[in-house]
Amino acid sequence: MPSRARSSETATIILDLTWERHNWDSLMRKMYQVDLPPDPKEVAPIEARRNQEKEQQSRFFNVRTRVMGVDAKALNNQVEERKLQEATERSKEAAYGTNQVQYDLVAQMLEKEQAERTRRLAKKVQNFRQQRQQLKNRHEFDLWDSNQRWREFPAYLGDNAPYYGQASLQYFSREDLERATYLRMQQEQFQYNLERQLQEQQQARVNENCTDMLDDQLRLAADMWAAQLAKLEESCRIAMMAAMANANKAQAAKLAEQQCLEHKRQLEANFMEVQNQITSDLLAENPQVAQNPVAPHRVLPYCWKGMTPEQRATIRKVQETRYREKEAKRQAEQALDAKWESQAINLAQATMELEEQEKELSAEFRRGLGSFNQELAKEQNAHPISSAI
């Protein structure tokens, strides 16, 4: 009895709290007019908490599995679960730390290679500018030198200046005073151009060889980095698989132990239930077991086995008495209805008789009135003058 009272009080408190929370949620929705669909991230913990409360209620209200006091086994299992979870997290963090260190080393190597590549490219550009882009070898017009054209045409250098035309009277048509000088300069220019082309071809070959060598070195370094990364990934994968295998083994052992404990607990609960059923008055046919000690006129529903023959006989007598009373009442109502029907028939007959007498009196009155009118007419016809006056 005390355990049932405590369980009923606990159930009442839980239901009150649940109802208050529901009312509070509905009040807040009405206050802020929240018509939008709920966020799944907010709904998930609420549903988890609700399921946990339902499971807790089912565990509290289940007589077989309910334990009064502290469950030491459950607490120990929780401690072991916590330790196993912490060990798994530590192993995962260690694996992640190893991966992070390896990734940092690879990133540093890549940064160094990129810096070296940038330095080599800058050096090549500088060498190219020093060798190919000299001021004496340029062929284009210098946009920043505005006096270049004026320097090309000085005031006076001599009669044989090549830029003087025929109008200047310095030389005439078909006259070439410095042909030998021009030919020599032309040969020198041709030789210079030829040497420059040879140098450019040799430099192009050297640059191509250097580029091929650098490409080979870069490809070899990339292959080495890929091999190192593959080794690092393989080692990380092996470490993670080992940690996952250990965690799965621990979880499987824990699950097997929980199943064994649950099986033992179920067997103990079944044995206790059978023993309680055998030793209690639940299966007995004693009607006194169902009597309520507080209110003798009431029974206990979970112990009541049915009515006794005396109670059934009493109920039948009461039913027969009520049936006879109801039959007598029905007959009295039928007699009253018949009396009212006969009175209604008599009243209708009297009404019909009165209507016939009224019709006869009306006919007799009309006949007397007609005879009176005829006599009056005769008198008027007999005395016309007096009637006219």
C-alpha cells in the first residue's frame, strides 16, 4: 500500500509538471504568435528529453523493474560508460593530433617549395632582362625621350651628312661618297645580328634544358610528397581503424553484459511474480479479500472475483419489483389514456349535437323572419297611400 501511494503521488507530480510545461509552451506561442515551423535543431533535444521522460515513467511505473533506493549497478555501468567514452575521445584526439602535425609538415614543405620556385622565376626574369633587354639592343621608339628626333638631326655635321637631301645642295643624285663606309657598317651589322641570333638560340637551348630539369625535379618532389602523404594517410587510417575496433569491442562487451544482466533481472522478476501470485490472495476465491477496509460497502477492483449468489438473488428481486412497478404504472397510464379518449369522443358527440340544434334554430328563425316579411309586405301593398306619405 505505501509503495502504491508513493507511485501514484509520483505519477501525479509528473503529469502536473508535463501539463504545466504544455500550458507554458502554448502561452508563449500565443504571446509571440509563433506560426513558423519549429527548428529541427530545437525539436531534436525536446523529443529526446520527452522520450527519456516516457522511458523513465515506464520504468518508475513498472513493478517488476522498479527498485527503491539507489541502483548501484546502474551507477557503476554509467561510470564505465563514461570512462570508455573518454578513452575513445582521447584516442580520436590523438589520431587527429598526429594528422594535424603531418599536415603542418606537408604545408611547410609546400610553402618552402613555392618560395624557392618564386625565387628561381625572379632570378630567370632578371637574367633575361640583363641579357636581352639592354638599351643598345632595343628597336622601339622611346616614348619618354621627347628630344630623340632632335638629336637625330643636328645643326650641321658636314657636306656628306646622309640626312641632307638634294635641296640642301650637299650631294646630288647618284652620288655616294661613303659607299665603302656604308658597306663596312652593313657587314658589321649583319655579323652582329648573326652573333646575336646564335647567342639567342644557345640561350634558348640552355633555358629549355634548365626548364626540363626543373620540371623533372618538381615532378620527382611531387611524387615523393604524394608517397609521404599516402603513407601518412595509411598510418592514420590504421590508427583510426584500431581505435574504432577497440571501441566496437568494448561496446559489444558492454552490450553483452547488459543483455545478461537484463536476462537475470527478468528471470528474478518472473520468479518473484510467480511467488507473489502463489502466496497472495489474488488467486483465492475468498470474497472478503475484495472488501475495502476503509469503506466496507465498496470493493477493491483488482481483487474482486464477482458477486455472490445472495447478491445476485437480491439484484434479481429488486429488478422484478421494479418491473412490476413499471408494469402497474404502464397499465394505469393506459387506463388514464382510455378515459381521456372516451371523454374526447363524448365531447365531440355533444359538439355535433349542439351544432345540429344551432342549425335547426337558425332555419326556424329564417322561416319566422320570412313569414314576418311577407305579412309586412302584404300590409304595405294594402295601404299604398299611407305608405307613400
